[in-house]
Amino acid sequence: MIGYYLDLAVRSLRRNVALTVLMIVAIAFGVGASMTTLTVLRLLSADPIPGKSDQLFYVQVEPRPAEGTRPKEPTEQMTRRDAETLLHAAKADKQTMTTGGNVAIEPQRAGLDPFFADARWSSVDFFSMFRVPFVAGAAWTADDDAQAAHVVVIAKALAEKLFGKTDVIGQTILVEGTSMRIVGVMDRWVPTPHFYDLTTGDYGKEEQVFVPFSTAMELKLGHSGTTNCWGDREDNEALDAPCEWIQYWVELDSPAKAAAYRDYLVRYSEEQQAAGRFGWSPNVRLRNVMQWLDYKEVVPSDARLQTWIALGFLLVCLINTVGLLLTKFLRRSSEIGVRRALGASKRQIFAQLLIEAGIIGVVGGILGLGLAWLGLFAVRHQPASYAELAHLDLPMLAATFALAVVSAVLAGVLPAWRGCQVTPALQLKSH
């Protein structure tokens, strides 16, 4: 029976090619525009570390002197003194201090010139907290942190560039002229968004070199990202410099632990105020990953607006398709009346007309996929930090096709219902 309905639908669509093409194009453009903007919105608002984002918290305290109006929000980063004090106190399940960097690599492989690579200075818990994958070796140890050991974790791409392979544990590389022993090789790891350090970009590139924070300070490796200072200072990265430039994260696996850690931050701030370091009364924040991304407005408001506009455009396309299908089906009243007189039930007529709408959706979906691909191609050529990530992955590919078919079927429900209400007697009398 389905095959029979399909045959009838195809014949009907062929009778008025212009009208059929118009409906297909309307569905395709509505779906293509919607899926382009939805794909971008999904990319921008994605959970960068699913299953753990509610256990990772970004820590903020207020270390500035009491001058002017009391700030509503504390500084977004930490001073080195505060970060190292909290790290050594180890009041959380895990904790890490981290900042971005950029280093010169001097290859020992023939034919390779020195080059710069994006880097990161961090404490050891960084890797386990953020689920960094390894293809060889592992992270350095807590002892390496304490001793400012000359060890390094490198990205898989860098290992292949320098050595032509990833099995390079124990070998050395020259980082800013210092020989460092490789203890781990990371698999490709590019969280989207770049949640753990938004100062280097919401959608940062893959970092190639990871060095213990203590080692980076001993070697005076510079950092990248934002730095805000107050008061006199000679060295922004000195232990007691009045500058905030370090990101500090903690892992807390329960709401009770999060509440206890917040209380600890308040007590710490009170102690620092009493000691004369902090000028203001305690002003702390403890936001989990998604709360931090929301606070930083990582998802631009124009991306949400564009999505709503595209969905509105899809609605307009569906309304137009409803009108076209209604006109098409009612024009076939005489044909439907004859079928009813020959014994076809309302249910059978309804199914036939709905299958016809579904075919329009299938063809519109295929065309819509092409339009969505073109839309994302255009996005990738925009000067935006997330542009190169705009790709139509398999889930969105399936969603695009499903949206087209469902939209067409929904648009066909009213016309199909009206079409199957044709009274056979009236149609036969008119003929």
C-alpha cells in the first residue's frame, strides 16, 4: 500500500512541477538557514567537559586595595601569591593554577627551523581535572612541581613534527634554550569553548607545550593573556606583585564540598584583609564551568538573535508551504471524490496526501543539507574565533534531514486533513 501511495504522490508532484519546486525550495531555505544558525549556537553553547562541568569551579577573590567604589565583582584572575597559597593549602579534591604562554622550540631534527608554539604553565592536577588524554606517558608528578623539574608534556602533533613519532618518552626538547625531558604526549585536546582560560580566546587553538608552573617561573618564561596590576611593581610575575594574571580551578564532587570551600575562601579573605593585603571585605565567587561561561557571555547575544530570526524564517516558510499544499490538495477534490466513491477511506486519503508532503520534505531536506553546508562554509570564512569549528557533524546532519521531513509533514497535516474531508457525492454531482 505504501508503494501505491508513493506512486500516486510522485505522479501528483509531476503534474505541477513549478508548484512542487516552490514548496521544496521554501522548505530547503527555511531548514538550511535554521540549521546553519543552530549548528553555530550548538558549537558556542556546548558543554566543554560533559559529566564533569558541575564539579569544576573557577575561583575568584578580591585582592585589590580599598580605593574608590567597592567593586561588585572580584578580579577575574588571581595574583601569584594567592594562587600558590590556595594551591599549597589543598582544601579541594583537586586544584590547579594555570596560565598561557608562548615559547621558542629549537628542533634537533634536520631540516626544521626554530619556531614558536602555544604553551601552558600549570600544576599537575590540571591533566586529571580536565581529562586530558594521553597517547604516551603521563603527566609529571607532584614532586616535579615542588622541585621545578625540567619536564614537559607535549602535544601529539608536536611530537610527530619533532620526531616523526609519538613514542618519545624520555627524550628531550629545547624550550627557550633549556633542555626538557618529555614525560607525556597528549592526544589532540581542544576543549570547545576554551573554558579553562578565556583570556587567550574563547575558542583557542591546541596548545603544544605544557610545563610545570614552578619551572616556568624559575626559568622566567613569559605568559600570555591579560594582566591587571595596581600599585608599584617591578616584575608582574613576581610572587608578591600586585597583579592578577593566573586562572585558578578546583574540583569539588558535591554541593556540600562546594559550600565548604566557599566558606574557606571567605575565611582566607578575612585573614588577608586582617594582614593588610586585601583592602575590601570578603568578596568571593565560585562558579562551575557552565556558570563561568554564562557569566563571561561566551555565547554572543547576536548568535542567539540570529537563531531566533532563522527559526522565524523557517516558520514563515512552513506557513507558505501549508498554503501551497492546501491549494494543491483542494484543487484535486474531484480526484479525491472519485477515490472516496470507489471505496477509499478518509484514513487512506489522509495517508496518501501526508506521504506526498513527506516526499517534499525528503527532497527539501537533501537540498537543505546543501544550503546548510554552504552557510557553514560562509561562517568558516568570517573573522571570528570560532569560525574554523563551524562544521556540520553527523548528529546535526541527521537533525537537518529530520527537521526538513518533520517540517514538511507538519505543514501537510492541515491540508491533508482538509483534503480527506471531501464529500464524494458533491464531487460526483458536479461532474
